[in-house]
Amino acid sequence: MLLQKYLQTIDNIDPGKIYVENVRSLYNLPRFAARLMCEMAVQEHIFTKKIGVVCPNCNRIIEEFDNINQIPETIYCHICDAEDAEQNTYKTENLKKEEYYKLLR
Amino acid sequence: MNSKRDLLKRLLNLFPTKLLKEHFKEKGNSEDVIEAITGNNRSNFIVDFVFNNYNSTRQNIYLFDLDKNFNRNVIDNTFPLAIEKEILLNQEYTLLCLPQTEFSVYLSNPTAKEDLFFLQPVHIIIHKKSLVLIFTKLEKNVHTYFPEIREAKKASVKNDEEETLKKILTFFGMHYSVTPTNFNKGIKQLWHKDEIDCYKIQWRNPHSTSSETMDGTLTFKQKYPTEYLKIVQTQLSKSVWKYLLTDDYLCEGFTADPSNGEISITKFPKLPNQVKNVITKILTNN
């Protein structure tokens, strides 16, 4: 029910990335329950799960992947390049990865 | 390490290899081509090439407004840099200087400290009340100049771009009131017409500075049209732009600080006029 209500809430907007925290804070749920809701939504083909690789310099998501095996060994950040940062290509094993969900329409 | 030929080689290294091959009719990889050019051409030919082809390099561009029309007579022997070449075309003066930037580099295997000198092309373009300073970007990673097994780290730098810029501005400041060109209006016009959109933008609020950096290759206006309408009313600062049209008129991307008159081109332009077009397009819309 909660999930259906959440989907009604976001149906008319472009929600972009849906983090577990978005669901948790909206319904004031324990974190594990919010995560469970998201995982159930993946099982129901309502959400798809993504892994974002985070740039250590600009803290943005450089690129997103469907699973860990798709992540290449190195990744290039075009913003770091444009801003002349010391480094613009990073080893992905050293980078932070964020999990989030997207609405399957 | 820092012979005249070494400096010319590093100078040519700032240009795309394709252009060097075409212009000097040489074949091979970048290293071979530069070796051949510096062996077969007098240095004044190489300086001529640098003067005429700066539009094909990666650049930092600084735009300024003068309080009155430029008078060539003010540039005398007190000018802080040696002028290598000069041309006057349609009331526009273009001067080329090649200041020497000196890096001190720490090396491993074996441990040593070496000096590495570069000539940095600086084009000074003056037309009436407009002063444009174009610095060709130097290679930022010094390790490319040493064998791979020798880890190289910059220890210090003398006479870098910041210092040269300061010298030039101090000189012009003695004769004119010099202010960075504020091109907020110009860039917002291009943004409004959907010719450009940004990957990153910083703007001033009444009590804070905000910044938005887009994930992946998304752009700001495309994803946040409502926020766009708010921030076009503010003063913009550091931003990274994408050219949205497919006609190759401008280079595919550039960074800009519209409130401080700064533009930076970090990738070799596809076509020689693209950088000039970026400047002209922003200023004609300003």
C-alpha cells in the first residue's frame, strides 16, 4: 500500500534517482523497511536498481551501471577534465559507489 | 634538458599532431614529427606557426574592457614581455609573446631534482576598448616528459600563467582602467536560445553561493527548467558548458566564469575558428 502511495506521489514528476532515504523519510520508516520496499519494487518490475560511480573530486555521479560487473577498471570524468583538475581518470576500485533506484515506465 | 631545441619541441607539443603533420608535411608519431620539424625548420618558422595557429590549441582566455581606445604607442620598452611577432589587421592588434615558465621537478629512480622549462604562447589581442589575453595551456602533468619508471612531481613553478597575467595587467593598468568583461548577458542569451546548456553552474544568491553539478552527461536547463528561470536572474560564476547545436560552429564545450571575463578551452578544437567563434558569439550577444 505504502509503495503504491509512493508511486502515485511520484507518478506525475520525473523522479530521477530514488534513494532508499527518499522512501524512508517520506513514510518515516525504518531504513531496512524502506530498502525492502525498494527491493520489492524491483521484483515487481516497478523500479530498476542502479549503481552510480562517484567522482572523488566533484562528488557527482560520473556514470551509472546496472550491476557491479559492468563497471570498468577506470573511469573518465569530463567535468574534472574541463576544470583542469590534476586527475580526470580514476581507478573505479578506489571510488565510492552509490546504489539507487529508477522508475521503470 | 632545456636547450633551445628542447623548448621548441615542448612548444610544438602544445599543438595537435594532425595539424603539425599537415602544416610541416611530416609523417610518423607525435615524437617523430616534432623531432623532424625542429631539425628541419628554423626557429622563426616555428614561431610563425605558433603565431598563426593558436586557434587550434587548448586555451585559457581572459577578456577585459579598457576605459578608452587602445593606442599602440603605449607599448614601449617598458612592456614586461618580449614581443615575438605583431600584426595589425582591421584595427585589431595581435601580439605574440613566449614567456618562459620554469618548473622544478622531483624525480625518483634515482632521486633527483630537475628544472623543466616551457615557452607558453600568449596572444594579446586589442581592438579599440577590448583587450583579450589568450594563454595556450601547458601540459599539466610533467611526468609525460620523463621515462615511466621515474615518478615526477612538480616541486615549484616560476613565472607561471598567473604571474605573466599579473605582469601584463599591471602594465596596461598604468595606461588604462582595466576591468574584466562581464559577459553574463551574452552567455544567458545563448543559454536562452538553447544554443548552450551547462554541466556545472555556480551562481550568487543574496546570502550564499550555490552550485549544481550534473550527473553523467545531463545538462542543467534540460533537467531543471524551473530552477533555470530563477538562476538566469542571478550573477553566474564558474560554469562548464556544452554546445548543443550540431553545426560545429563553436567547440563542443568550454568552461566560463562570466562575471570575471574568463573562458577556458580544455580540448583541442575540431576546427580552427571554433574558439574565436565562442568569444565572438558571447560578446555579440552581450
